Amino acid sequence: MATRVLMVCLGNICRSPLAEGIFRHLSIGKGFEVDSAGTVNYHTGAAPDRRSIEVAAKNGIDISTQKARQLTTHDIADYDHILVMDEDNLKNAQALCISAEQREKISLLTSASGHGATQVTDPYYGNKKDFENVFELVHDCCKSWLAKHT
Ligand code: 4NP
């Protein structure tokens, strides 16, 4: 059975859609299923932010058909690993847990890498360069995470 991984940020339009696309790209044929969600419902049904679509496309990854959705208690029960982008996401995802076992499924994506960054900072009010930095950081972290779990 595939190992199920869920990428989580706030809006599910900037960081976690990129993380989903990058993880899918890097894990092809390795027995994983990946999706993404946001802790809030502001953007439910929306495509990823244009800047995330663009930086992914520049790196050969198509995330344009992904749609935002909100993280649910069912996700916490159903997924094996819930990888969050920042400390706020961690708190909000943990708040949906009903057991210590569920809380143990949740970790910061950055905790997988020796990159030095302690979280993937929200680029929503940033510029193109911020989105490029998010891409590079998330790519490094997904590679490290997969190295530890395959
Ligand atoms: P994300 O970025 O959590 O990486 O998808 C954000 C998207 C939307 C908002 C904030 C962050 N917002 O305030 O609408």
C-alpha cells in the first residue's frame, strides 16, 4: 500500500501546492501518494497562486490543475505523514488531532533537512524571488525527506 503524505500550509495556494508538485515529481515510482491542504478555507477551489505555477513550470513541474482545499480531521486520520510549512501550520494542524499517535504524524517539512531553515516562510506578500527561494528550500527538504523514508 502506498505511503500517504499530505503537505500543509495556510491558504493551500502558494507553498503546499508547490510542495505537493515537487514531492510527486521526486517520488515517482517510489510508492507514495501526495496531496496538499490549507489550515484555512479562504481559497477553497482556487488554483495555485500564479507565482507558484510559474516557478514550478520553470522547473518542469505542472501544478496548474491542483485545487485548494481545507485540512480536515479526516486528513489527520487518513494520512501517514502530514508535513507542515511553518510553526503556525503546526499548531493549527495539531489542534485537529485526537490522540498522541495522530500528533506524531505531523512535522515541519524543514525538520527533514540539514538546510538550516527552520520553516518555509509564507511568500504571499513577497516577490518572484521569494517564490524561487520557497521552491529551492521545499525541493531540498523533499529530497532529504525522501532519502530518509525510502
Ligand atoms: P500559503 O500562502 O499559505 O503558502 O498558501 C498564503 C496564501 C494566502 C494567504 C496567506 C498565505 N492569505 O492571507 O490569503
